[in-house]
Amino acid sequence: MSKTVGPDGSQLSYAVKRAFVTLQIWRERVRQRRELAQWTDRDLHDVGLSWTDIALEIKKPFWRA
């Protein structure tokens, strides 16, 4: 198994940066899904989505894209 090393040569610093980025992505997904849950019928119609589409999306765990 090969190990990825960050630009400064530190494997730990690279892992910490990747973990931070992953946490940011997960947090953004939670925010977006909460916002979607607040949309009105008109909002959904304007973007061509149904409540079924939204329900499927907001039920996903934060780690799933």
C-alpha cells in the first residue's frame, strides 16, 4: 500500500488537511439538505423537482453524495 505525502513532506499534515476538507463537504451537504427541506411548491416547480426528489435527497446521510 502506497502512502500519500503532503507537499511539505508530512503525511500527517496531509491527512489532517484531507479530513478538514471532508468535514467541510459534509457540513455543506447538511446545510443544503436543510435548505431543500424548506423549499415551497413554487420553488420546486421553478427548478423542476418534486417532493419525492427532495425526500430522497434529504433522507440521505451526510456522508453520501
